[in-house]
Amino acid sequence: MTTHRVTVQPSATVIHCRSDQTIAEAAAEQGILLSIGCDNGVCEICRGEYLDGDFIFRNSLGEALLNSDNQILCCVAQPQTDAEIFMSDVHAPNHIPDVTLACQIQSVSPLPGNVWQVELLAPAGKQADFWPGQYLLLTVTTATGEQTLPYSIACAPGSISGADSRRIELHIAAGSDTANDVIQFLQQALTVKVTLPFGDCIVHPDFLRQQAGKPLLLVAAGTGFSQIKSLVEGILALEPERELHIYWSNRQQDGFYLAELPVSWAQQYPNVHYHPIIEQHSAGWHGRAGWIYQVIHEDFTDLSDIRMFACGSPNMVYGTLDQLEPLGLTQDNMYSDVFAYAPR
């Protein structure tokens, strides 16, 4: 039986639905939170706006509503192709509601490669609740006014890692006017407003159980390593024996702004394999060189049973996906925030 992807906007939640299933049935199997009343299309609580795809319906109510109002009833709609609908208040499994906190700025420290490590602390009596791999929105005030910007959280939550549950770590690459303004604000202010968590490119206990025995590939370019750091710390805290392959690519050697950290993971855990990459060999570099997909291709001949997390630009993520598709990599077994904010 063919399985199709039903993408629910604006959250970009993906429901994997067989052609003989309704969207509501598939969502229930996968733990996705979807408002359902009846199961025959009468109450219309599960209606969403049709955006794309082909459907058949279990009764005439579903087909009539699509034809008259361009609406989909999830309890009777069976997708026959990949599809897209719009529904508010649809959440992926293990959803954590977002909150806004006024966090203390503990430190803003320079790292190699013109990257800054930022340490924040949630207010007393609060905790920073998120899953490894999620991001936050940072609100700062600069000379050009108030700005709200997304940044990957660069640590695992204390609830998993055993660290301070109020702690939040960020990695910010300086160089652009916006990034420089953000760093200057954080150096001068005492507190900063953050809203978290966001993003579905995550690891949680249910995911690890569902992917039992499968190696995980964690691929980063530049400061995409911040998200990878959170994921690795979370995985090692939850399942320290999981086979991990970490690929971190930079244009130049000084881009490895926490160079010793992944090396220490590989030394401590025999199941962790670390591969630093630069685009072209240069003097003093003794690691691997080339495009990320080329290096991965050297290490793997079959990626069909692999799960990959990719953190970088849309060009990097889609380029890696396209080049590795002949080895069995698909968007279904590749996880990236790029798929939500830069769909193609």
C-alpha cells in the first residue's frame, strides 16, 4: 500500500498516510494532535483548507465540502498523492507549548572563527523546556529598532542531560550587521526576551524507540553545529550506545569553533564517529576535504535505513538530499528545519 506525505500548514507537521487511511486515522497512529469530533464528517471539527493533492472520500460529505468550500474533512479524506492542507492547532508528537521568558544574560564569549557563545538563564522558578534540536526566537533592541530572530539552541535541555534546567546556550556567527548588533546588545544588556521552543527537527525518547537499531547521521555546515551539538548531547543522554556519525563541514579550518568537543565525544563513546570536513585541502589540514555528500558517499553505499539530521543552508540541505538519493536517502528519512522554512 502506497504511503503519502500530508503536510499540515502553518506548523509544517507531516503526517505519513497510507492511501487506504484517512488523515485522522494516520495522525492518531503517529501521535499527532488533531481536533476530531465524529468520524463521519458531520461535525466538521476536523476541517482544513485544501492546498494541494488528490483525495478520495469515505462518504459524499467530504467530496461535497471540497467542491463547495475548498475544505478537507480529515476524518473522511484519504490522500492518493502527497498533499498539503492548512489547519491551525495541529501539533507533532511530544509537542511543548511555547512560552516567552525574560532570561538573564550570563555570558557572551568569543570563540574561534568569529563565533560567539551566549549563555542565558531562565528566570528563577522557571525552566527552559524544549527538545534537543529545537530553536528559539530572540528579541533584541538595536539602533534600527526591535528585532526578533531565530537561533538554534546549542545544548540539550537539563531535563534530559541532567544540567541546569534553566540554562540556554546559543552560538552566533558575527560578521553581518544584524549579527553584530545582536552581539552588541547581548554584551550590554542584563536580560533578553526569548520565546521557545520551535522546530520539529528533534530527538525525543519516542523517536529513538521508533528508530531502534538504526544509525543516525548528524550533518552540519558552519554554525549549524549548534543544533547538532544539542542533538548529540540529547541522544547520548537518552541512549549512549546509539551509533552516531557526525559530519561537520566548514570552508576553512578556523570554522571548527568548538573543535575539541566532537573529538572528545568520539574518544569517550566508541559508537560515535566524527568526520570534520573542509571544502578544499589546505596547509596544516590533515582531515577530509570535499563536499559533504562526497564524503558521506565514501562511507556509505546504502542510506535507505539511515536517519539523517541536516543543519545548514537550504542549498546545503537540498544539495545533500539530491546527491544522496541514489543511495536511498529521501526526505522521509532526512530531518531538517529547512523543509519548513524553505520548502521547494
